[in-house]
Amino acid sequence: MRFLIRPLNALMMSSYTRIRNPGTDERFPISLESSYSRIARFFGILVFIFIIMFNSIFLYRQTFSRSLLIANSTLGFSHIYVIISKPERAEYVKPVLKYHNLDYEVFHAYTKDSDIVNTTVSELWAKGQALDARNIWGLVGCWASHRAVWMDALEKRYTSFLVLEDDIDVHVDLRRIIQAGWNNLPTPWDMYIPGPCYPGFVEGWTAGPLKKLSHMACTHGYGIHARIVTKILEWSAEQPAIGIDLQIMTGPVHGGLLEAYAIDPSVIIQRPLDTQHPSAIGTNVDVKDEAPAEDDWRPNYLFPKEASTAEKLSLAYWY
């Protein structure tokens, strides 16, 4: 407190106008009002300095804390889920994620052999709602898997979470770009999408690598804020045979029901299809989807090879 007391004492001493008593040579102050005025001014300056310092520290801590978001192992989200549909896919996606030192929870997808998938498909057939017979088991498996992840996140009360699928490649500069996205992400936000496909953007809205979405699809990499979990569970509850992305992304984002932002260009993409690695959705009990790679849209979204984590790790599965 010395740095406050000493200036205050000096101020008090200088605040008195002293006159001399000829008989006693005594000196005494004649203006207390001037003293109080100076003290008030002194403390006013102190308060002003304190406010400036407090605001500076607050802004620094806010910026610094946000800059540390991706220093953690979940890229600034409370949790990361990775949905694994096949063991062989795990062999490729795990090294990609390990390269970026990500901490995640594996969720084993519901497949055509799962009770929930077969029961739901049987109900759809009975209701005449199995319109996409070729892909019905894959669609229902995807629907059940993603909904199970959301319910788990809701139960565990994560404030936000990132969902990844097992057919992804990741940009080698993932952390820096995700960080730039966080630094520009407005609040409130509902979805933060590192890897949309078929994106449409709100004209004129750009902030760093972020753009505001007016349309999107695909569930291979998307971030969710806790505030919308109950909404997307409700929206997707009754239509398991329709693509889950159409129900919780395409329709709601286009309809203005969600505040969704995406990194553009994407930092998480899906690998292209081939006969050895078909889509998990395009597989049912009797038919294996062997659509040729040239008919697949995914090659249009591939990274340049120097930007691909999978390429850097020599995972030939990807190219």
C-alpha cells in the first residue's frame, strides 16, 4: 500500500495553504475544501486507472483463454465422439486422429446386424415407409448411431461436442484453422462445422475461415452446442429412413432454425468410395454398394496431397 499512501500524504500536505501567526510563529491551514477536492480528484484518477487495467486484463484473459481452446485434446469442444462402423475403418482413422493428439471416445455404430436396426427396418416395411430399399439398413444404422451419441452427450451434460465418422481425412493444419474458427465464432451458435458438404453460404457473412451456412449436408464432422440437442432429437425421432443430415442440418439450417457456421474450405473431409471401401449407408443385407469411384462426389472435396494427414502418414486407403 506504500505506493498509495505516500502520494496521498504528499497530496494532503500540499492541500493546505498555511499562514503565519506573528505572535507564536505557528502556521495553520486555511482551506480544507481545497484538500478534500484534491483527495477526491486523486481517488477519481485511481478508479479510472483501475477500470482501464481491469478491462485490459479481462480482454486479455478472454482472448488468451480462447487461444488455449485448441491446446486441449478436444479442439475446444467438451468432448469428441468417433463413430466406427467397421474394424478396418478404425485402422485408418485412428492414426489420423493420433497425429493431431486428439482425445476421443469411440462409439461403435449400429449396423445391419444390430437389433435396433433390424427392428426399426421391420417396422418401416410394415408401415410401407421403407422407400429406399437398397440403402434402408445403412440409413437406419446411421440414424440410430448419431441419435445414440446425442443422447449420451445429453446425459453427460457436455456443453458442446464434436462428432466424427470413420471415413475422414483431416487437414494437416487442423489445430490452427480450428482455432481461427473459434476466434471468429459468434455467440450464440448452434453448429460449428469443420467439414460440410454441399454447403451454401449466407452472402456477405465471412469472419476469418468461417462462413455462415444457409444450407449443408453430411455428418462426417460436425460440432453441436448443448442447447440444440433436445431439438435435433425431436426433429429426427419419427423418420429413421430419411438421411439424418437432412433432418437436423439441411432442413433446419435452410429454414433459419439453427445458427450454423462452417470452415471454408473444409478441414475435415470424407474419403472417396471405391469397390473395396463402399459407403456404410449404401449397404444392406443382400446388396453391397459397389458404385465406381468416378460416380462419387467426394473426390471433388479432397485436400491437396500436401494438406492431407492421411497422405502424410502414407495411408494409401485415401488416394
